[in-house]
Amino acid sequence: MPLHLIKLSVGSQSLDDLREWQALHGAEHPPLRHRTRNFPRRAEEILDGGSIYWVINRVVTARQAIVDILEAVREDGSACADIVLDPLLVPVRGRFMKPFQGWRYLAAGDAPADEAGGAVFSGELPEGLRRDLMSLALL
């Protein structure tokens, strides 16, 4: 079973915000990646089919497949890691999340299901209403 990561999408107010930012950033600095301070010690497990789950406004909202994890160096010379992402953002059945810093490991059994995989409502609801219903644990 793959191991996943979960991360707050800082600055995103909606899934559309994250899509737009990633489209711009991925085009300017390919490949699409998320830069993080710490290299995951369990990278091998993550690369065995893992995804990064994005938390937007305290709700786990979407996931992206992790393509690779590379050692990198910041402009100031400090070590970091680049988590290379598949550009496809897959909406998931929302789950409320308390704020946290950095990223966390997420076991496959604890990961929310894809929204298309049996959700009562598909993407037909306006995002604001969908988010409100998720925060109330109604979706």
C-alpha cells in the first residue's frame, strides 16, 4: 500500500485557486513541483503510488499523484526537497482538518476517497456550497 502526504495549500481559497497557481508555476518552472524544507524519510513508500492531499480552508479537498521526490537546493544554499507532481488535481470527498505546519504522512487506509468514487454529489454543486456541506460533514 502506498504512503501519502497531506499538506495545507497556503494562500488557496478554493480548488480553482490551487489549479490556477499550479498552472502558472508549472509553466514557468517545469516540472510542476512543491518545494519543501525536509526530504521525506519514507520517500520510497511514497513513490510506490502515493499522492499529496491538499487541505484548502481546513478541508481535505483534492489529491495529486507524486511522480518523484528530488533533493534540491534553495537560492540561499540550504538543502530542500522537490516533490514532483502530476498536474491532474483529483477532487476527494472532503474531510475537515485542524491546521498543522508542514506536511504529514497519511496512511492509504486513512486517505479520503476520490469524489468521483461514489460521492452523493459530483462536481455539480457550486464550490462554496460544496465546501460548506463538507465542513458540516454532510458530504
